[in-house]
Amino acid sequence: MRSPWGLMDRHAAYVALTRHREGVSLHYDRSEFRDGAALARVLGRERLKDTSLDYEGPDGAAREGEALARRYAERRGLDPLRPESAIVVRPEPGPKRPRFGGLKLGTGRLPAVPGGAIADPTRPEPRPAPAEDALSQSVGRFAVAWEDALRMLRQGLPVLAHQQQALNAAQAGIEAERPGFTQEVAAALQGDPELIGPAVSGAAGRTWLVEVAEARQYLRQVAAEDEAKRQAAAARRAELDPVRARLLEQRMEAWWQSEKPEVSRWDRHLVVPAAEVERARVALSRDVEALPDAELRRAAAGWRRQAEQEREAARQRPSPGMRM
């Protein structure tokens, strides 16, 4: 490392040797520094932060010692003989302005509310709780009576007469508001005993019990409707199964006539492989199953008309024993 004596000090060395991420190597010239101690003295010297005004003389040599330090301190207001600063801060003429003089606030008064409090226009007024309807009240009385009766049964004791009367009265109240709903409420309490306590305690619990019972009622109605649809579909299926079977036989006969016309009816199962016949039956059965019910009914109606016409023709045909 080759460096002029006037540039390097402990501050410059700190900056030069602390800006590396992994490592740094320091090299110096023996012609400039006799040994490592000489290099350490240069890199470790302390120098004041000075300016060009701190240097005088034609040769640029610095004034060192007490005189130089005094001049350096005087220019910076650090002279121990004159510690006060030359900068004087004078107050502005005129009266002192209050701290909140420029702040303008509204002079309107907030409206008062009952109780002496001040209403906040930015805060919405609390809405009153909705009134509890008669159904919810009846459900609450039923929950109270249910809890009393359940406590007796858990202790192995019979339900007392007045408890049974309370249960019947609550049931009558529910049935008066919504017929058949008591069954759903009882099923909800029996299925989830945790609903009893909130329903006895307050309106929120009773509302929740009503909603649970309504959900159970809805699910039961949906299940009943699905069962009714299933039974109706099964009835329609049973009604039209004979029609499907007859159509399948007709189409199988048409297949024999078109695919195997040379085979007589009596030799069909002896000449044609059974696997081929089964494949044809499965394909035709799939086609018959895909037919809508309306088309099946039209086919059945056509067969009935044909049978009626045949019966009518048989009645009009003369019998063999009659003479003309």
C-alpha cells in the first residue's frame, strides 16, 4: 500500500478496511514505511476535522499546538473563554400568538339524549331487540317443562302431575301457533340436550331452538317428498314393465326376421349361437329402457285398440253352425 503521509489517518483507515464482505489484505511499500509499527502509527493517528482556514504559510505547513487549536475552536464557537454563542435569537415583535389560535371548531351543541348524555351523530343508535313472538314463547315454556320432566326421569322418579300439565299446556300453545311443530321441537331437544339450557335462559336460545326444529321439519319434509317420488316411480315402473317386455319381444322378432330370415322359428336356438342372440337382446333391451313413459303408454293404448277391434270382428263373424 503506497499512500501520502497527509491523507491516511485512523478515520480513513477505518473506512478503507471495513467495507469488505468476506476479507481484506493490506500491503505496504518498505520505501514508505520502515516496518509494521511505522504503518500502524500512520493509520492510527488522530486528526481533527479541519478546513483550509486552519492552514497558513506559503509552504502549506500547518500551525500545530495551542494556537492552532484555539483558532479552530474560535471559528466554531468553542472558545472556553467565550462559551456563549454569537448568534442571538430575538423574539418577534407583537403579542404572543396562542397555541390553538388558528384552530376553528364548530360551535353547534350536540343533541342531548335521555339520561344527560350527549348523542354522538357519527354513532348509529342501537336498535331495540325484536319482540319475541308467541311461537318462541310457547317453545320456551315447553323447554322449561321438558327440563323439569327430564330431571325427574334422570333421577329415576316419575313425572309429577303438575309437570305433565305444564308440558301439555306448552304443547297446546305450540300447536295453536303451528300444528305439528311440537314433534319437531321434542325431537330437537331429544337429539341435542345442549339446546335446553339456552332455550330456558333467554330469547336467543329459544330462537335458535325454533330454527333447529324448523330445519329438522324441512329435512323431514324433503325426505318424505323424495320417498313419495320414489314410490311413484316404482309404481309407474311396475305399470309399464309388461309393456317393455312385450316391446322387447316384438323387436327381437323383428331382429330374427331381418338378421336370420332363413332360420325357422323352431330351429333358432339350435342354429344361431346363444351369445349372438344375447348380445342382440341386451342391445334391444337398452333401447326399450330408454323409451319415455308417454311412448310406452301409446304403445299399450294401441294394443288395447287392436284387441278391441279383434273382439268386435270375432263377434260379427258367423259361427260355423249357423245357416245362411
